Amino acid sequence: MRKSPRYPLRSLAAQHARTSFSESRKKALEILASAHAMEESGDRVGAISEYRRAAETDPTCSEAWHDLGLAAEAAEIAIRRDTP
């Protein structure tokens, strides 16, 4: 006889999280590809916006957070360099 889960709602939430995790990761990686293209073309502000969107889409995507930090740091350095 199979026992029912002790916390059925947690089990359902965990199952949904596993399913949507891969979907949100795929979407975040698509957004990251777009952000990389923007950054390579020189659109730093657009790239930062896309990195932020990727991080919001999948908060566990370390690549998005890492690239967002690097782009923000590069933007800050550029601003400091251009400010007298």
C-alpha cells in the first residue's frame, strides 16, 4: 500500500518547480544570447536590461547574474572614465 505524502501541497509545488525550472532556464538562456549579441554590438544599456530580464526569468541562473554584474561594472568604469 502506497502512503500519501505527508505534505501534499509541498509535493505538488516541488513537482511544478522542477517542471517550470527547465522551461524558465531555457527562456533565460535565450534572453542571455540576445543580451550577448546586444553587448557585442555596443548596446550596453540594452544588454544590461536583458541580463536583468534573464535573471528575473530564472533567479537560479548564475550566468545571468554573473554577466549582469560584469556589464554593470563595465558601464560604471566607462562612466567614471568619461566624467572629469
